[in-house]
Amino acid sequence: MLLKDAFQRQSLLFLFDISSTQIRPVLITHFGKKEMVTILKETRQEMDTLIPQLPDTGGWRNPHTQLIIASAFFLAFYCTLTEHGHSADDVGALIDEAVRKMYSSRLFALMRLFIPIQRNFFGNQAARRLAAKSQKRRYPGDFVYEFVEGDGESFDYGFDYLECGICKFFHAQQADEFSRYMCRLDYPIAEAMGTKLIRTSTIAEQGIRCDFRYKRQNAPMTHF
């Protein structure tokens, strides 16, 4: 279990409450204010149920812990909305819309300015070290991946993910069909970081690996 005590549990629920403000306008647009309140209440209850089932990935020192927690937020929405009769496609589209609006906000536009600076200090060397550490497979529920050097032309750097922590977590929750929608969020996130993502396969869509290739760019990219 990743988070065991009541304080950590309440901290994650508080984080959910803050994060859910980003999706609230999208829910109002699609369902109306009254239904939005009901959906958020039920989704928070789903999140409370999921917290004890989060896999141990080594805590906050592992950057992928944040991805697992974010995926749990989205999984909670999936569980709630499918109970209301909506399909995985419906939920995936809604979350994609919410994430795109979040990453186009002024806050993330400001954060984007600091990403090149951060990469200069904590770039490829740190990525290689973390990739090598993941290959020791200390935590069964974690991601396992390799760092890929850029070729200087088609991409600047990349990662080959051999095991996906989100796929493992969703499989344990019998939500395999929703995994691929998490993959699609990688595109607007890459765009917000000022990079273009090129990818030909994902584990969630029956590939043997997820082959992330990133190309730095100045202009925003179009989806896919």
C-alpha cells in the first residue's frame, strides 16, 4: 500500500479537491451545475476507495508516483461516470478536454518558461539514472523504462517503457479498457512542455513497449 495513515489519505483527498476545480467547468458544460455537484461527490468517494489500493512505487522520490496518483483521479471519474451510463469513450473525451484546458492556462504557460532551464540542470543525466533505477524492478507496481539518446534530427530524447505502472494499476481495478485514454493525454502534456511527442505504440494498445520520442519545438502542436 502506498499511503497508509489517515493524514496521507486526507492529503490526497485534499489534492483531489484542488485538482477537481480544473475539471469542474467541463462537467458543468456537459452535465449542468446540479449534476456536476453529484458527480464530484461520488467521484471523491471513489477516490477515497482507490487510495488504499494505490501501488507502492517508492513514494514522492519517484516522479512516477505523481503519474499513478493522477491516473487514480481519472480512474475515479471513469468509475463514477460509467455508473451513470457513460462509455469509456465519453469519459476519455471529457478528461482530454479538461486536461487541454488546464495545460493552456496562464499558470502552465508560465511554468513552460522554466522547463528548458530545468532540463539544463536535471536533464539527460538524471533521466538515465532514473531509468537505470527502474530496471532493478524494486517495486512491482512501478514503471520500467529505458532512456533513449536523441539522434539530433528526428528527436532530441526519448524513453522506451517496458512496463506501465498505470496499466498494472488499472488492470488490478478491472479497468483495462480505460488505460489507452491515459496514453492520449501524453500529447497535450508534451505540447504544454514545449515538445512534440512522436510515438508508434503503447502497452495499453497491445504494443510491446511505449516508444516516446520528443522533439523540442516553439510552436504548439496539433493533437496526434
